[in-house]
Amino acid sequence: MKKIKVLCVDDSALIRSVMTELINSQSDMTVVGTAADPLVARDLIKQTNPDVLTLDVEMPRMDGLEFLEKLMRLRPMPVVMVSSLTERGSEIALRALELGAIDFVTKPKLGVRDGLIQYTELIAGKIRAAAQARLLPARTAAARATAESAQEPMLRSPLLSTEKLIIIGASTGGTEAIREVLQPLPPDAPAVLIAQHMPPGFTRSFAQRLDGLCRIHVKEAEQGERVLPGYAYIAPGGYHLALGRSGANYVAQLNQEPPVNRHRPSIDVLFDSAARHAGKNAIGMILTGMGRDGAEGLLRMKQAGAHTLSQDEASCVVYGMPREAVLLGAVDEVAPLNEMTRRVLAHLRTFGERTNRV
């Protein structure tokens, strides 16, 4: 079996040593080199031709973001960022995903054996996903400007906005995919609930970043809050997000019950709750990601009358979860990422026209 070749770049000798030990403990991957800074890494990339790079976000001589930007322009390859669990670390990690990094992990907590064992499984999973990932072209400033101008017109239907819900699940590659889905939505769009696989400490920065880019409001979900049109609610890292009812209103429910499909938040938890409480008033959407979390939940949404969509293979960073959903028969429409918002709004408008005729 051909092993995944990994190059680790970190200015801490201890972290480089720990990462080497953790990665080499896996039968399907091996560390082919380590570097204390990007300038040394540049030479090692040429020598070792790694499959995946793990890259510290903050380093001397050239910071991780600057190096990543040059790397993705000159020699694109799968990169997993290694970030500190700080507000600055989370902002840098999200910027790295925008620049083309596949995923990120937080730095391991050293000296806690159980924590290191869990971390080994986490980093190994992210490296495997990165090795399989499709490298999508980095978005240029012109492409970003075009996307920002491609805003969908208002729905102008209070019934659609208050009764309907858009439910989204995503994993690897999902932060940028979610941005592309939310950015064109009009201010009167139905409420959106989102489960994105992301660790604690990062979802708030993610929500704030999207809130500044979108016409709808984007925030971390809070326990018991009313779910309102024109808002997107993101599951906080470390919590399951579920849809609930309080009288005639939809509400957000959070819990820290055990992980489902090894994830908390779990997409299946959110989709199952939408199937129970929203039924045909929900639209389910499964985006890029590794594994099968969300596939069965999307099927249950479809069986409850929801309209369901999945991202197509060509536009996915990792075509794992959408593939599983399609194989289960859970998907009504398969669409490229840049078409998904338009398809959702077209479905809503068609539904609105039928309702008005009745």
C-alpha cells in the first residue's frame, strides 16, 4: 500500500516531534520531512514531493498565510493548517481556507495521553481527507467581486419566509461552500440552520466573517432562541444543533449529547430534527465533506416531504457525504455549488406560486 507522504512545517521543535510521532503511528501515512519555517519547507517540498503539508499558521521569517498564498499559486497541493485555539488563530485559519487550504486542526494539547490519542485520530482523518481532496482554483479578487454582485432578488412572500426553512450540512471544504450558498441569499430569505464540522472556538469567528459578507444576518445559534427569516444559525463547535418547536415558532436547541458519526455538531442530528418538526416546509442541502454524516438524515427529510439537494462531485473538495446521500436515494436534485442557491430559491418561488393559486 502506498503511504500518504506528509511534510510538517512548524516553528516548535516539540510540535514537529509530536506530529511526526502521531502521523507515523498510522499504517497508511508517513512523515517525509519537517521544517521550522516556510523557507526550509520550500526546499523540502522539491526534495520530498509530499502528498499533504501540515502548516503552522504563525511562524517566523514568513507567516503561514503568506507562504500558503504563494504555494497555492506556484505549486498547489493539499494543506492542513495547524492553528492555536485563540481568536487570532481562528481568524487566520478561516482566511487559510479561503486561500485554498483543505482543512485545519488546533495544536495538540501536550502531555495528556488520552487527548493525544484522540488528536491522532483527528489529524489522521484530516490528512486522509486532504490526500483525497480536489484542489479547486483559488478565487481571484475579480471572481470574488463577481460572486458578491450575483445577488438573488427578494422573495417578497412573508409566508415563504416564515414557514420555510433551509437546512445545510457540510464538512471538509464546507466553510467556503457555505459562504457561496449564503452570499447570494436575499434579506427576506427563509431562516437557515447549518451544521458544519468545526471545533469549539472557531464557529463564532466563522459566523462573524459570514455576517460581514452576506445580506442576511449570520450568527452562532443560541439555546432556545427563536428561528427567524433573514437569519442563518450556525451550530457552535462542540454542540449539536437541532430544530425545535415552541407553539407556532421554530426554535434552536443545543445539546452536548455524545457525538453522532464521530461528530458534534452532527449533520444527522440537525437533519433528523428538521424531518420531525418542519417536514415538507424544509429544504435540505448536503455539501462537500468526508464520511457519511448527514446522508441518512437527508433521506429522512426527503421521506418527510422536504425538497433535498446535494453538491455535485466536480465542485466538491471531498465528494464523500454527497455521494453517500445520492447512493441512499436521499437527493432530489444534484447541482454544482454555484447553482445551489438559485435552485433553492427557484423551488421556493414555484412553491409560492402553487400556494397562491390554491
